[in-house]
Amino acid sequence: MARALNSTTGIVALESTVIAHGLPSPHNLQTALLCEEEVRANGAEPATIGIVAGRPVIGLENEQLDAMATRDDIVKVSLHNLADAVANKRWGATTVSATLHIAHLAGLRVFATGGIGGVHRGVSESLDISADLTALARYPLIVVCAGAKSILDLPKTLEALESMGVPVIGYQASELPAFYSRKSALKLEMRADKPEDVVKLARSHWDLGCTTAVVVAQPVPADSEIPAEELRTTISDALALAQVEGIRGKDVTPYLLKRVVEAIGWRALEANIALLRQNARLGGAIANGLAKPGGDE
């Protein structure tokens, strides 16, 4: 990885929370390795980021990836507890926000992930807003994702990104994808159909003095999609059950996520893996574009 950081090779940051907390074994490690291969398939270099015994690592080795997938003491690291993980020499899997922070410190410009966090349902009661939004407003990286996670308040999330000056580009899409679903009925102002279109827009954004991330929202592959109407019904049913069971505030989000995954079953895992691999592949193509003369890598 040190050689890549000092060369003209395109580099794609990848998160480690999906390995430690996002996918079940053995799919977690298998998917992490497949995502790295997807990046390499486009001639770029993957850099999976994590905390190893208090040390931020950019480009986890295979044995460290295995540890992320199997250890039971991996802390989920966001911006608020990053310093604690480092100071107390913990093992930590970095979320979107922490990965963005560390990638930015290393001078990386491209990050591929699954879905970004945002404004949660019932925010007026819980004030539950993901640290991902703070990081996207702060760190100038291209973030390739499958849109925002379906259980969020998607209109408020899109409005928050706009208010913070974060461009949201639909990749071969004209509306915001919703993680498991390709559509959300939320129209996007910007669209890109090729990696070079993304590079051109991102360069213009940063050349104009803007310092936020650029979100590239790529829909989940069509053959792995969970239809939007099915998801809406599932989430609506889960919200009704949460009310009956007295689930309130910050407890609503994990409750919804659990209920949705239970209802969708194995298709949720299939969709998650498919979109992660697809985003890593696109991230590699974009990173290579930035690495060309006149780029930022």
C-alpha cells in the first residue's frame, strides 16, 4: 500500500464495519476479498481501512481482514469514538464516517461502500442523525454507494445533503436509489453515465473551492433488487409493530433493520453483497480516472 500511495495508481478506500458487523460469517470475509478483487479488476488498488490494536491501518493485510471477520472484540468505530479506539489500543472496524476521516488524512480521493447513513425516521423525537452526514460535509472524497439505507427518512436525508452542499449524482440513474431498491421516487438533479463523467464533475466541484464529498449513488443490480413497494410495506408493518411494542427513539432504527432483514430473508444478503461488489468495481474505474494526468490521486 505504501508503494501505491507514492505512485500514480488509483486507490479506493473500503470500510471494515461491513466485515465485522455487517455480514454473517463466512460471507463477511469472502465479500471483503471479492470487493478488493473488483477494485483490482479496474487496475486500481484497494485500501480496506480499520483499527488494529489502536493503529489506523490503510490497506489491511489478509490476516488482518480475517481477524476483522472472526474476532469478537471488534469495536464499531465512528467519529465520536475513534480517539478512544486508538488511545486504548482496541481493534476497531471503521464505519463510513471514520473511514472517510482516515482516508482523507492519507490523501485518498475515492471511497466505495454499501449504503450511507442519514436522517432517521422519527428524528424530531430521537435526534438520530448519522455521523455519515457530518463526514460527507467535511471530507472531499468521491463516495460510491447504493444511495441511503431504505429504513431512513430518505426525503430528509436528501434535503440534508443538499443543505450541506454535498452533490448527489445518480450513476446511470435519475433518482436516488434506496439500497435494496433501485428507486425511491426522489428525483436527482445530477446524473452520470460513465466514470469519466463523475471525475469531471468532482474536479469541477473541488476546483471551485468546495470542500465536501461527492456522492455517487449507483442502484443495486437489477437481478438482486428488492422491489420498492415490497420494502415500503415491510417497513410500514415494522413501524406499526414498533408502536405496539413501545419501541421509541434511537431503539426504532435497529428494530426496523432487524424486522426488514427477517422479512426479506436471504435476498437481503444477496442484494448487500451484489451492491458492495458493484460499487467497488465502479470505485476502481473512478479512481483510475482521477489518477490520470490532471487528476487528484
